Amino acid sequence: MGTYLITGATGGIGRAVAELLRERGHDLILTGRSAERLDRLAKELATGAHAPTQVIDPTAVPSPRRNASVTAIPLDLSEPRRIEASLAMAGLPERLDGVVHAAGMVHLSPVAGLEADEWMEHLSVNLVSAAELTRLLLPALRAAEGHVVFVNSTAGLRANPEWSAYAASKFGLRALADSLRAEERSLRVTTVYPGRTATEMQRKVRAQEGHPYAEDDFAAPGTVARVLVAALETPRDAVVSDVTVRPN
């Protein structure tokens, strides 16, 4: 079993990834802005329906059941300069099998209405913090020949009106992933480009667009998570470098 760090773990896609990895018995390090929500999620994953399941095989030799750990680390990704101190206080394992960058934020506005603070928030949360966190975790990732997954967006492939700041941050995230893949040859790097997904972020986007939110109109977070985890579980003779997941 491995150890995986997930940002945005209390959000839709991040939580769904955490649930799937927990079911497989992996150790988890969950990060998010709210300490209260993180602690609640950690307890649910450790004791609830997503705790590792035991397959009963009457012909198998009994073996001790492994209790995977779930650790919560509050991180404010709008303050990238503080990430290093937060990680130092929390303490991290020397080996890390994977990092899933699932955190993100969006505020729609035409370029004429976007002030510098809004640009800086998009870039800090969606891009700079992912770069800084990856930099700090590289020694542990190298030790395990690990996997870095960036949850991007179809906005990282095409920018639409009023999406300039968000799309710019996601175009940058794509460049970060491509450069990292070329530089760190012992690591596997995957970018997942979800289309519109049924999350609280999508609910806020629909409100900003002036449209109603209907969950069934969008891909489920669990569906995106299954594609992401499948990339993590791809045999080591290959890597899923880029994959797009759109609502049907």
C-alpha cells in the first residue's frame, strides 16, 4: 500500500479520490482550508463506509488486517509562502507515492472587471501553491518514484468569455505539469481535464452565470475520481499523461 497527499480533499473531486484510495487501503494525507471539515472527513474515512474492506477467501491463509492512517493538515493555498512552514510543523513521511492536486477556486468576470487581487487569488490557489507544494514534496516523491496528478479543467484547454483568470491559472498548471514531466524522469505526471462536474464549485459557477444548478446535468465527482485513480493504478511500464473527462 502507498501514501498519497490530496489537496482540496474536502471538495467534490478531492473527497471522491480520497474515498477510493482509502477503500484500497492506502495511507492518506488530506489538506484543505478548513481544519474542522478536514477532521470530520478524516474521522469518516477512518471509521466509516470507506474504511478498507476485507475480502473473505476461505482458502486464503489469514493475515493481520492493516489499518491505514488518515492525517489532516490545514493549508491555505491562497498564501503559498506559508506552505513550507505548515508542512514542517505537520511532519511528512520520507516516501510519498503520490500527490493529487485537486484544490481550486473560480470567480467569473470579464477582463474589464477583474482587479489585481482577483488575478492574484486565482494564480495563488490554482497554480503557485501547486508548484510550491510539488517543489517541497519532490524529495519524498523521488524516493518512492511517485506520481503527481494535477486536476486541471477543460478551461485549461480553451478560454471562454469571463473565464480569463481561471483559464490563465489552468493553462499555467498545464505548463507546470508538462515541465515537471520532462524534468523529473523518475516520476509519473498526469493531468486530468474534467469538464463541468457536479460540485459546490459548479453550483457557484452556475449562480454567477445566472443559471439554475441541476446535479444530473454534470459528471459526478466519483466518475472523475475513478478515471484519476485508474491513472494512478496504471502499470509502471506506461503513464497516462493527459486525460479529458466530459459530462455525457
